[in-house]
Amino acid sequence: MTIQEEVNRRKTFAIISHPDAGKTTLTETLLLFGNLIREAGTVKGKKTGKFATSDWMEIEKQRGISVTSSVMNFPYDDFQVNILDTPGHEDFSEDTYRTLTAVDSVVMVIDATKGIEAQTKKLFKVCRMRGIPIFTFMNKMDREGREPLELMEEIEEVLDIETYPMNYPAGMGKRFLGTFDRQNNQFVRFTHEGAETAIPYDDLSNPEYEDLVIHEEFKVAQDEVALLDEAGEEFSLDKVLAGKQTPVYFGSALAPFGVETFFDSFINMAPTPAPRKSTEGVVQPDNPDFSGFIFKIQANMNPQHRDRIAFVRVCSGKFERDMSVNLARTGKKINLAQSQQFVASQRGTIEEAYAGDIIGIYDPNVYHIGDTITESRELFEYDELPQFPPEQYKAVTAKNVMKSKQFKKGIEQLVQEGAIQLFKKFHTESYIIGAVGELQFEVFQYRMKNEYNSEVVFEDIGERIPRWLTMEKVDENLFDSRSTLVRDREGNPVVLFKNEFSLNLFKDRHPEVELIDLYEVN
Ligand code: G4P
């Protein structure tokens, strides 16, 4: 196969959701289709205890969750599917966000009994910022949920994206009858035994389906579908690919119901790896020279070896085991002798990879998050990874003042690696660290102790809303206890607002001060 053909087979996506919406269940069902596992319930050991995606770090073991995202890949029809898992726990971190820079599309799982929840909203914001196409799986139709029209209205209002129901449910919970498949003009009947039968619209008047069409739920849904056909948005693949419309699929990941139809439709529509911007212009995915960027570094995956793995999103060319690449930031040549690819939790050595694939390479402590590696001699770098505004803050000091050298070195390296974000107080220069999720602090503390022999003490500051200042000269009198003034790593002034209220109050009082939200910069 040519590189172009390989690229055109690749579908790389992440599944995002709020915890408990059904991401794991959906992933397991998809893996079943890919024949990757024979039995559902083996992706993570949280509940079944059978199998943990990773036993890389103590924290992971203690908490029974996967700290960092893993990658699953499998062939499906003519496609090569790469699913990047994003931690579904509330303690998600910047890694979760960065994973979204390495995918070409996203599946958003929503619990139909709850609608849009906090974490979905946060992750959606990142997808929106990057213009990633989003496909929605409205899960748990086998439970008593909210009205479908209301759920779609909520997506439109809260997330500000057009919706197009690809199918439409008749009833829900105990009275869930199935879905109108608007793509294929058929009704897909649901039975609680899990079977699916497709009945073409034209056959619905046959006497054998009388027991179905007689239901009030069927009639109501039929009217609503007619209404949507007449007055709803039109389906537009262009809009979908531009991230302006989300196709919505109703179903149940657990039953499973509607998952295969969803996946077939999604996988055909989802974009293949696109050209990427770099400092030397746009790089085509079928460019013969291998290139990629690092979006995540995971340390201590194996406590015995203390190794670090850098996750690379391949952007062009053909990756081959043992090849040599150039690290664009330093211009140094590196031999990728121990490249590894991840399938579920098994590490296996891979022979080749193409644009869209994710590879894990051994990191002899040289990589930074956002680094570009390339085979070509003309060095270039892919666009910098966006920075995500931290949401939680802690003041940090060394437990043992005699060890301030290790303390400083550890912080410096972990910050450079992108594990945590560093701020300094205006006059005292004391350290404040910021993270997207609580878990990042724990990982930081663990690594400071184990890798730098420096025990750290935290003082909780709590949630803050950061805004960057553009003022040339900062007038410190403008700020008070509700708005702490700090500097970021580069020395730029940043205000940490206590809450929305203090942010808005400040804006009202000082309309002349320009406040920048990192999401606007990215
Ligand atoms: P997550 O990865 O997004 O956190 O969610 P997960 O798949 O673990 O699912 C959360 C809970 O919701 C699980 O129940 C799961 O069985 C249930 N669930 C997922 N999809 C569906 C669905 O389509 N219908 C129904 N009725 N339930 C669904 P649990 O009780 O927390 O765990 P378990 O003991 O059942 O595994």
C-alpha cells in the first residue's frame, strides 16, 4: 500500500464525556466490533478488577484509575482505527486536553438522563477552539431520560453548535421501542433481549408491525421526525467537518443498541489525517518523510526501569522501527531504537506507522511536550501546542529547606516537561503551581519525591480564574485579595481571580484593563 492509501485508512479520534456517561462501556463495545477483546468489561479494571489498563504508577493503582490516556488501535472494515482514551475521572489533567490536539475527530458521549455535564463542557470547549469535528452519542436510551428534543436544544444552547439527529428515538427506558434511522429510512426496533431489527419505513404499515406502530411513543416520535424533516436543520457534512454541526446518534452502549449503526456512520464520515501547519509551511500527511509531534510524556511507567515514554502523533511519512530522527528544537539526531506502540494495555513493538497513528517512544530525558521529530534534514516545527489555563492552584515549598537545590531543579524540569504550570508571587518570588485537575498535583508531589528526592509541602489556594494582563506597567494598586497578582514562567503578569464574581466586578470597575483568557489566545 502507498503512504497515501495508508493515510486514507486512518481514523484517529478520542471519546470525551463526563464520568459515568458511558465512555468505557462504549469503548468496550467498539473494541468488540474490532475483535480486539472477546468479552466486554476488560478495558479497565475499575469495576471488574480483571485487568487494569496500566499499572504504571502507584497512584494509578491506589486510585484504581488510569492517570493518563492510553491508545487503542484496531482494524475495522477497511479502516485502521485509533482511539485515544481520555481519563474519564473527575481528576482529569492537562494531558486530557492535550490528547485532543492529537486526534482528527471526537465522539462526545452524553448521558441522556442527565444532559450536558461539567466535564463534557470543558472538553467541548477545547474541541471547539481547535475546530475538531464532533459526533454525539446520546447514551442510555434504555433508561428513563430527558426528552430528545430538549437534549438537542441543550446542546445547541449550552455548546453553541448545530445538531442533526441521525436517528430519533421512540420512547425511552422501559418503553424504548427503537429509533427512526433517518439516514437509511428505516425503523430500528429495540428488544430488551438486545436484538435489533431494521424495518424499512415503507413496510411499517404491514400488519406484522401493528404491535409496534400502535404505541403512543411511536406516534409521537414519528410526528417529531416529520417535524425535524420539515423544519429542522439540514444535514451538512461540510459543517460537520468544520465543527459547526454535530450529528447526534441515540442509543445504548450497554444494551448495546445503535452502536454499530453509529460506528459505521461515524467511521465513514470522520476525517482522515489532515495536513498540518509547521514553521516551514503546511506538511502533507503523505509526505514521504516521517514527522510527528509529542503531545504527552509519561514517566515511571515501569518503576523498575524508571523509563519515560513520549507519545508521538505521527503527522507524515512512514515510521519505521529503529529509524533515526531529528529533534527540531535542538537539531540533535536521535535513534528511536525502542519505539513501542500501545494496544489496550499491552506494550508491543511496532514495525511501522503512518500519519494518524500514535506511537510511544522511549524518552532518554530529552523530549518536551510539543517537540517535533522529523526524518527530513530540513528542520521544522509543528505549531506550538496550546496552553490550557490552570483551574486549581497551590503554593508549594520544599519540606526540607536544605534541599532547595533539588526542589528547584525538580520544579524546573517538571514545568518544562509540561507536567504542571508555574507562577511566582509578585514580590516574594514564592512558587505557586497551577493545574487543570487535582491529580496533577499528586503526580507532581510523587515525582518530586521519587525522581528529585524532594518532598514538597502544599498550601491550597483553590480554584482561581486566570487572566493575562497586557499592561506595560502593572499598577499593583488595582488588585486585592480577590485578585492575586502573579507572574507566569515567562514573567508575564497574570491575575488569579477568586471567582466569576470577582472577575466581573473587576471588569466593571476597570474597563480600561485588558484581560486575556488563554482560550482566546489559543
Ligand atoms: P464512564 O467510562 O464514562 O465513566 O462510564 P462507564 O462506561 O463506566 O459507565 C458508567 C455506568 O453507566 C456503568 O454502570 C455502566 O454500566 C452504565 N451504562 C453505560 N452505558 C449504559 C447504557 O447504555 N444503559 C444503561 N442503563 N447503563 C449504562 P455502573 O453501575 O457504574 O457500573 P457497572 O457495575 O454496571 O459496571
